[in-house]
Amino acid sequence: MKGLCEEPCYVIELLEDGVTIDDVIDGYISEHALVERSAFVVGDLGALMRQHVRWQVLAPNLQPYYPVKCNSSPAIIELLASLGLGFVCTNKAELSLVLEQGVPPENVILSGVCKQLAHIKYAAKNNVCHLVCDNQAELCKIARAHSKAKLLLQLTTEAHAAETSVAFGCSLKSCRYLLELARELGLDVVGVTFHIPPSCPDLQQAYHHALSDARCVFDMGAELGFSMNILDIGGGITGSDFQLQQVECAVSPLLDAYFPPLSGVQVLAQPGTFYVASVFSLAVNVIGKKVLNQQWGSLAQGELSATDTEFQYYINEGVYGSFRRKLLGNTIPAPSVHKHALCTEELVYPSSLWGPSLDQLDEVVEHCLLPELSLGDWLLFPNMGANGLEELTCLPSEPQMPVYYAIYTADWCGMQEAGVALDGTMKSFSLINHRRRQSGITFIFVRSTDPSCDHHVTSTDPSSGLLKPVPTHPLVYCSQYQPILWDSIEDWLSLDWA
């Protein structure tokens, strides 16, 4: 998501006076309806701040380390870095992204139990010393490429093994051998990590087994001369407050028993989905429609009105783009129809949503009930932040999907209280007041931070959502690409934009 400037400059619209994220979405839908009706994303950065506050309140004893693979949008990484989070990376690209934001190397973990040698060397070169390991081959590879590495042993858990066909992590029996081998190779082992999936039916039992095994590994490490002080309880934490409270209730008494505060052990967690799921909403357009004359056998008789009509809709995003998690077996929730309040008497029909590729795998939503839609209607998918929206197109030849950022005034004040500032920790952001759009004009006056320049004119690039300077400010273009001429910048500023 890079623009024409050397450094990305993300526009954040400041929402006040009753303006909501829905109003922002409405404005951009109106704007896109005038041009090519491309899909776009709206990011509520305030949601990220609200989730951070919730984490601090509900899980104050767990230090959050954000797994970059969950959503590697540079804007998200920069904001989380400004809030003081640590980061868990799986490859060189993620390491580079995080380190570019000024995150201290000691607050970064290189995860993954099968890392490329080049990635380990990159970590060593940039003083990222915390690496995860769960087998002999990986241990020997790390010893050759990163002699100063500080290892976290990845423990397998019954809950994780039951969910996946491939077992990750080492057993408790294997840990002693790996600890002895690490000592022979001159490597330092500083902690243990494990993962409990969110689908685990009995969190209390799962965490009890995992933490008791971790305590055994710490004791074995102490016998062999290691000073272990990091415990990473992994991810598996969704965006729900209730689920986080369940994890906290299950973990807290066990931590008091096995790793009390006086032990000096730093307890980490990886809340990826919890932080970013609610940040992004995706707006897609209906580009095709097919009528089928069959009902789903799974629907109860009388659930629909007396009709056997079924609709198959095609939208301009699919499983090879924003909905790629569908290919991993995840379910995509049914969307809402933009500006459509469903009445009790209105007919709804069995519907399915398909991507634009015409591939038989490109089915986004298999079964849902929707009113009859028309070509050009917009559908809204909320809670898309953990779906990899940082990679907004699969083909390098295609333009990137626009991403627009907004934040409520109250959330921005909360960020400032937390030490976040545009001229310090968030240098790549420009904050503007939200203005109601008319005729698709998307040009913005931004007061420069450069003392030598009072002001300059910028435009929102429709292909990237980034600010770019207007080359000659008296000549400014609107989104319909029609030139509007002013004799002076004062004339432009005197326009009524309300």
C-alpha cells in the first residue's frame, strides 16, 4: 500500500459531531459508484485502541505480542508499535516490516519451527535473538547461523494436536534431549511457548496440562544451568471479551501456582485476532446475478415464502483475494446489504455468493438468506481485520484495493493519553477532519508540519488511499478526473465544503 511518496502517508479521517464509521462507508460507496465500483476497505483505527484498552483491563498480567501473520498492514504495525506491543514474526519480510517501525529487537520473536537459513541470518544481523525451536535439525541450523540466539522451546499440547493433522512442537520427553543438545552447542534456552486453539472445548484442562508441562521444562532447564524467564501461552484468543475472560480465568490461578510473580517469569500471549478483527470492514459490489429454480433441502418447510427461487450472486472479491481464508476451511459470515433495513414482510431468498474468477472453488458464502439484489448493490462484510487484507490483490498487475482509515475523536484522545503522537510515534499518518463528500471531490487541505510551508494541497489517490501532493496546487482534480481551476490557493480554501 505504497503511494508516490518515499514514505507512506496514511490519511486518518477524524470523526466528530455524531459522524460514524457507517457514514464514512456511505460516502465512499457514493464516490465509488461514480467511477468503477471497485471493492474497498474502511479501517476504524479506534477499534484497535479500544481492544488494547480491553486487553489491559481484562488481562493485565499477560504482555501482548502481536503475531504479524494475522494482518501485516503497515498502518496496523505502526500503530501497535506506538502502543508498545511486542511482535511475533515468521519470516524475513515480517521482521523487516516490524524493525522499520523502530521496534526494539528484544521485543521481537522469530517464530516458526522450520525457518529458512537466510531468515535466521537476517535475525542475527539485526540483533533479533529470540527464536522458537522444537526439533534437533532446527537447533543445529540455529547454532550455525545465530550463535547468540535465545531459544524458546515449542511445546506440543493435546488441544493443538487434536485440531491439526500435523503435530507441531516437541513432547515433554523430547525437551530434555533438546536442552542437553542446546547446552552442547553453546545456545541459550530462555523460555517455553505453546498454543491452545480457540476451539478447545475444555480450556481449564488444556491450560493445566500445558502449564504443568512448561513448569517441568523450566525445572529441567534449571538443572542444566539455563536461566529461563519467558513463558509464551500463544494465541487462540478471539475478539470476544467473554472468550478472553475465559482464558484469563483459566490461566491466572495456574500461573500463580506454577509461575508466581516472584519467579521473575515474563508471561506473553499472542492476541492477533483479538486486536485486529473488528478494525476493518470490506465493501463489495454485486457484478453478476443468476436465478436458480431449486430449494436447499436443509431448509425447513415454511421458512421461506411460497417460492422455490434461489439466487446466485457474483461479487468483485473472492477466495483468491480478500476471502482467502475460505480456502483454509473457515466460514465467511453472511454480509449485510448496504442501506437496506429488512422488513418482516419482505421476501428473502436462498442465496449464494461467488467471486469473480468463475472458478468452482470461488464460492465465498455457500448458504445465506438475502432479499433480491440488483446489479450494482453493495454488500458489507464487517470484522475482516484478521483475513489478510494487507495483501489486497493476488495479481501484481491488478491495482491494489483502496483502504480508508478513520478514527473517532474520543479514541484519538485516548491514543494521545497513551503517548501516541503524529509527530513522534506515528510519523506516517496525517489526521484530517471528516468532511461530507459532494460530487466525489476527495481533495484535502492539510496543514504542513514543515515550518517553512504554511499549507499544501493533497489528494486521495483512488488506487491506494494514500496522500499524494498535487504537483501544481492551483490545478486540482476531482475523482471524476475533471479539472477544476482556481487562481489562487485562497480561492480554493474559501469554497464551502459543508
